[in-house]
Amino acid sequence: MVKKIYFQSIFFSFFFIKEAFTAESGGMPQLNPEFWVSQIFWLILTFGIMYLVLSKLILPKISNNLESRKSQILENIEAAEKQREDSDAKLKEYDEIISKSKLEANSIFNQAREKVLKDIGAKREVLDKQIDNEIAEAEKEIDALRKNAPDKINKIAIETSSELLQKLIGAEVNNSSISAIVDDLSKRNGDKYYGN
Amino acid sequence: MAANPMSQFDVYRIGPEIKVGAFDISFTNASLFMILSTVSILLIFNLGSKKNSILPNKIQLLAELSYTFISKMISDTAGSKAKPYFAFIFSLFMFVLFCNMFGMIPYTFTVTSHIIVTFVLAAFIFIGVTVIGFIKHGFGYLKLFVPSGVPAVLLPLIVVIEIISYLSRPISLSVRLFANMMAGHTMMKVFGGFVISLGIVGGWLPLSFSVALTGLEILVAFLQAYVFAILTCIYLNDALNLHH
């Protein structure tokens, strides 16, 4: 339906055009030379003036505008680039400062630690020495005591046994014989008491 | 008169008859629209070039976009040697474009729908390009008609064909624009007439056609101006860079 109307309309259009060509002044107004000279004249006049004004006044201005904008944009980009570089350099500097101060802090900390450790070591050495001395002294004392102990015990044993004998028997016994017996006994039993 | 689709192309006198010698150069509706087109072009581009702001306003953007569009078109087709002819091709493109576009307003006259106007433009381009060719290359410009790499047997035929094609350039250039404009406007007028004759019942279909055709014709108006300018560039390229 739509197609049919479309083709019909095209047909009618040709019909109308044909009718128009035949009805009025015979054909296209474009081919009527009555105003050709006038059209040529006005075309040359208007186009010529327009060309002159455009080429001499307006187009150079537009091209200038474009050039100046381009150069300004380039300048701005350059400036921005420079500023970016500056800020990069500053950032680097900042990073350097930070890392440097970190290192410094580290070294200070290490120094302090070393110092403290040294102090501790020195104090410990002194204390160790003291302790060692005391231990040595105590050992010496103990040794001395241990060395004296059998003699004293022997002496006590001799005196006690001589007194005992005196009381029991009522006769004085020769101390030297008693001491020989005690010595012998203590020698025999010393291992049992002292373990040496 | 309104029913005749060709009556929109009538040229009529506005004001008194002006005669210079034997020639009638009266002010007509064609002259009126030529002046309207040129004045609006000058106005727009004057406004567009007045201020130079980094962020262009709309009219400045329009002017600068047209400038770069056409300069790119010229450098793409005719190379850097065509730079001195930029102003001419710019004016040509703008003139044809504005005449075409003014023709799209109802009740206006389309200057470019007249063969004499387009032919004068095309003839001027043809003569100008030929003169430039002979100035740049002397008689070497005639080598344009002898393509390289053609067998000697075919050469006479090719040369004749080349000469005919060269000579038909102004005709093809002018008739292309004129016929496009005339045909489009006639079609629109015819469909517009159908809207009336078919009335409220059947008029909707031609009306929708008319709307679609208007869009198409605006496209054609731009396209034909572009084609006109780019063909000029191509002819100019032949004259400037002779490497056929």
C-alpha cells in the first residue's frame, strides 16, 4: 500500500513537472538567458568582495589566532612540564632527607645500644671478677678449714680419749700412744668421712 | 504559480532595471541571496575572528573549525604548494555552502540552482587552474594528457580521452552542483504540493517524505559544497604537482 502510493506519487510528480514545463514559459527558468548577465555581474561582485575581505582581513586574523593559541598552549605545556620536573626534584630531595634522617636515627640507636651493651659488659666483668674473687676466697677458706679439720678432730679425739681413759682407768696414759692410735683410726675412717 | 515546482527558480527583478550598455545588470532575487550569503559569511567570520581567547566561544570555534577543516582538506588533496590558494578555496566553499543552505529556508531562492552561476564559478576555476599549470610547468603542463606507462599503440586514444575529460571538467563541475540543487528543490516542492492536494487524509505520507527530504537536502547542500571545493583542490593538485 505504502509502496503503491510512493510510486504513484513519483509518477504524479513527473506528471506535474511535465505539465509545468509545458504550461509556463516553456521549461526551466535556469535556461532563460534574460538575467544571465545580471547574475554573472552580481556573482563576480559579491564573490569578489567576499574573497577580498576574507583573504585580506579575516582569514589572516583567524590563522593568527590559531597560531597564537597553539604557541600559548605549547608554552603552558612547557611550563607545566617544568613545574612537574621541579616538583619531582623536590620530591626526590624530600625522599633523600627522609632516608638520610632514617639512617641517622638508626646509627644513633645503634650507637646507644652499643654503648649500653659495653657498659653492661664492663659492669658484668667487674662483678664477675668480684664474684670470682669471693668464690676463690671462700674456696680457700673452705680448703683451709678442711685441712685443719682432721687435725683438730684428732686433737679433740686424743684429748677426749686420754681424759676418758683417765676417768675410766684412773691412770695416765701416754699421749703419744693415744695419738698414734687415733691417727691410725682416723686414717682408716678418714676416707669414710671426708671422701678424699 | 505555487503548484509549479519550477517557479521557485524564477529570477525576477527587484527594484528598477539597471542597464550598462547592452547588458541588463538589474538587482534580482538572485543578487539578493548572493549578497545575503556573502554578508552572513563575512559577519560570522568577522565575529569569529574578533576576539582571541584561549577557550573560544561558539562563533569563534565555528570559524576556527571551518578554517582548520578547509586547510586540512587542501593540504590533504593538493599538498603544501596549494597554500596561496587557501583563501580562494575557503571563499568558494563558504559561498557555495551558504547559498545552498539559504536555499533550504522556505520561500528563499537558491543561487546555486542556476547553471549560469555554477558555470561561471567552474569556468573561472578551470581557466585559473589551467593558467597556474602553464605558469608552473610551461608547456610541460601538456604532459598531463600523456599518462605514463601507457603502451604506444593506445597513446593517441588515451590522449584524446584525457583532453576531452580535461575540457569537460567545468561542465561536470557546474552541472553536478546545479543539477543536485535543482533536483532536490523540485522534489521537495512536488512532495509539498502533494500534501495540499491529498489533504488531511492522505497528506501525511508526502509530508513525512518532505521531512525526510529536508534532512537529505541539508546533507546534499553540505556535501555538494564539499565536493565542489574538493574537486577544485584536485584540479589544483594536477596543476601544481604534475605527476600523472
